Amino acid sequence: MRFEVLILGNSSATPMYERHPSSQVLNFNEQLFLIDCGEGTQMQLFRYGIKSNKISHIFISHLHGDHYLGLVGLLSSMNLSGRKNELHLYAPLALKEILYMQFKHSDTVLRYDLIFHSTNAEEPGIILQTKMLTVTTFPLKHRIPTTGFRFDEGKRSASLIRERIEKLKIPTVVLSQLKRGIDYTDTNGKLYKASELTLPAPRSRSYAYCSDTRAFESYVSVIRDVDLLYHETTFLHEMVERAKETFHSTSLEAAEVALQVGASKLLMGHYSARYRDLTPLLTEAKSKFSDAQLSEEGKWYLV
Amino acid sequence: MRFEVLILGNSSATPMYERHPSSQVLNFNEQLFLIDCGEGTQMQLFRYGIKSNKISHIFISHLHGDHYLGLVGLLSSMNLSGRKNELHLYAPLALKEILYMQFKHSDTVLRYDLIFHSTNAEEPGIILQTKMLTVTTFPLKHRIPTTGFRFDEGKRSASLIRERIEKLKIPTVVLSQLKRGIDYTDTNGKLYKASELTLPAPRSRSYAYCSDTRAFESYVSVIRDVDLLYHETTFLHEMVERAKETFHSTSLEAAEVALQVGASKLLMGHYSARYRDLTPLLTEAKSKFSDAQLSEEGKWYLV
């Protein structure tokens, strides 16, 4: 089952060197979630072959322009291309006013349902829950109200050992019960133990998005044991005072967060325009946390 | 003296095939004017090496997203990069409210003067006048209030015939009077006729921007005899009914406008996403007006 993230933009506020403002697509079992939507997101989606009408949910971390300015254009283009399926938007409440003021002046009437869910930057909370997935939002520490997002896969089922199933001619109709650990007895009374026909269920995976934020605030408890942690690394640590002033994180700090929460991997991003070459940011992160990597636009990363 | 336009975006509402929403930079004697500012304009400026802090005036035709959604990002990036020089913005009044609502929620305080001039979509008017240049705005015919812009170069001075000037050892201090047509008499009483030392002043040049609009409305009288006419050509003429419904122009209609107003050249743009290959649009325009050309992003066009 797919669980991976495509980076559309990893630049901080001033986009440079063909790096775009923040945006990414999370593919969870062919359901597409957009996380942040900086200016140019609709063009990036087109460039990387993502059909925007397949996006079902959009999550906006905060109202700095580099995280949401692509939204009006994307929502309008979805309208022009005939979208009919509903779209859920999770964002700070003020975004609703910003969107509808612009729709009003451009005489835009959406022909699909845009369902607005306002996020709470005061405390963590579950904002979406299905059998397959839970999405939690939590406060980050930035200049304006900002939230992170954590995506937790639901309990996974065991996988069948196909060769044994075929050899023993187990009927197809009982396969789902075997996957759930229930033994099967055939019409002759012969017992087939689920444990002998399946491999144990894989561990459920999780992804967290932390941008923009100072490092090491209360959110750390919410992202514990996450598999893939996307954490902003705006500056090198030599700029830590600037990071504090602007409520951003350094590469070293993000790596320390990854280490402390027991993340499996750290994906870096939200690079300051002062860095054309990003290698020093990576070197710094790896000095503390070896499974750090630089996010690159247009690349998919497995959760 | 430079007078040329760089195309940053020439797509209609839905950007496709690496074409961007409307935006262009007019360089008039090293003074930079931005005309429309679709999403992604700041990235396009960077791509083509235009320093955004050198832009002194921005003109927005109307409040459809593909003509202004790049503005908040651009104005914010100018702020982050330390712009101090004032910026004049000419646009429909509602844009002011849209901008300041977004500045408020992102806690943005501009550290340069943004001087807002509201445009009037009811009647033509001069909105900027210097010794060198006059800018006129005029109503277009679109779904929402929209204006075009015409840029007229002021009276040009005659150019000196350098070889004669040097041969006759005319003093430098009198050159500007000669260029203005005033004869010069030296201390020995010898007369030097300006007409014999200069070439006649070149004709003043003009540029007009008409997007978005139905063709053949009252604006035609305002753009008479323009040198370079940028006119939207959203559709092929086989789609003329769609053009009427959406208040756009066909390629054939734009060519007819160019012919009727006596434009020297027609520059086409605002292409519908339905056309990957633009050749048929060009062929259609040329069938009526031979000096038509397709605008291409990243290219400069002489006025």
C-alpha cells in the first residue's frame, strides 16, 4: 500500500534557484493529500503529473504567503476544469475570509463543495479519522498561529503466503478472515491455522510535517516514533540567533528533534534563499542524525 | 533608448505546458514596469534575471486570479529583500482590500511605500505622465471590470550627426540646443543650422496591452496607431461562441483589431490551455494581419 510524499516546493519565503515555496503531495493508498500550497503549486502539480482533481484534502500550516498563496489559483483551476468531487480544506480560520473575498471580486462561484475545517493552533487534536488513517494537527511555534500535521496509518492486516494458499487450494472467500488472524476449517473438518498461512502484519507507518517552527517546543511529544519526519531546516546553526528571531529551525536543531523523538528518517526543507548549495545543511544534520536527507523538488520519498 | 517588453507569462486562466499566467515587464529607458502579475511572477522574474526591486510601477488589468495572484508574494519578497524605494500600483480598487487583508493575517508590515492608484473601468484616462512617457488606461470588455494600458513615449529629440559635429568642432555645451532644433552661432558669427547637423527626431513609439477582453469594443479608438499591440488571442475563431460567452477574443478578431487601428505589429498571448501547439493561432492571425507574432515566455519584443 503506497505511503509516500512528493516534494513540490522546499524554499523558504523568498523562492530562489528554481526552488518553489512550500507544498507537497502525500499519496496514501492512492488518496492524495496536499500539504501547504505555496505560490506556483498548480504549475508544479502539472509538471510532476499530479491530477489536481484527485486531491481530496488540503492542509495549510499557517498564513505566511509562501505556504498558501497558490491556493486561490489551484481552487479556481479545479473549478475551470470541471471538478465535481468535494474538497476538504484544513487551515487557520482567517483563510476562509481571504479565499471568499477573492472569489467575490473575481466573480468565481465554485461548482464543487469546498468544506472548510478550521485548525486549532492552541492544542493538538485529531482532524480526520478513517479506518485506514488518522490525521492529527498540533501547535508549532512560529510568528503567527501555525500547526503541524501527523498522518498515522491504521492497523495493517497480515499478508498472505500466496504459495501455501495456492498449494492448499484455500477458497478465496476465506482469505480476508485469515488476514485478520481467524483460522479456517474446511467442510471435511480440517483446520488451517491463520498463523501458518500469513506473515505478521507490518507495522503501521507514520509521517509528520513540521514547518514553520522553532525547534524543540511542545510538539515534540506529538511526533514521537514517527517514521518519516519532514522538519524545516531554514538555516545553518551558525545562524541560530536569526533562527530564533524569525521562529525557524537550524539544520542541527531539526536533526536533534529527529533524534529525540526517535524518528526513522528526517527529510529536510524550507531552505533559506541564502543557500544556493545545500550540502552544508545536510552535513550539519547528518553530524547529529545519520538518516537525514535533503528533500528535492519532484522526488517521491517513502514513508 | 530602450522600449521593449519581456513576456513572463502568456497562459490563460489554467496554466499548462510550462506556460505561466499573465505577466510582462516593460523596459522603458531602463525604467521597469510590470503589467499584470499572475501566480509565479516572482519566480519568472528571477528566472529571467529581472531584479524585482528595480520595478517602479505595477499595472493590474483586472481581478481574475491569473492576472494578479502573484502580487502578494512579489510584494512580500520585495519587503524581505529590503526594498526601500516606493512602488506605484495601478489596479481596481478592490485589490487594496485583498492585499491588506493578507498582509494583516501574515503579520506583514511593508517597509517601503506602496502607493495605490485605483483604475477606472468606466472611461479612459491618463494615469501617469512624465516628460518621457504617458500611460493611459481604458475600459476593456470582460466579465468583471477590466482596463487596458497604453504607453506613449514623449516627444523624442533629433539625433546628432556625429561626424559633422566632430569635423566642425561644435562645442559640447550647445549639442542639446541643436537636438531641440535651435541653430548655433559661434563667437565669430558663423551660423550652424541645426537642420544640417541633426537627423529628424524619430517618431515616438507606443505600446498597448489589451487583456482580457472581447474584441472590437470602444477601446479601439484609444489604441489607434499603436506600434506594438499586445492583444489577447485566447481561442481560434472556430471557438468564437465560447469567446463571446467568456468575454475573450479569437486570434482572427485580434488580428482584425490590429488592422483596424493601424498597429505596426501584433503580439499574441493569453492562450487557452486547450492549445498545446500554438501554430494554428498564428496562422489564423496572419491570414488577416501579416505582422502578427506569438509571444513566447522569456523573450523580449521591441516596441
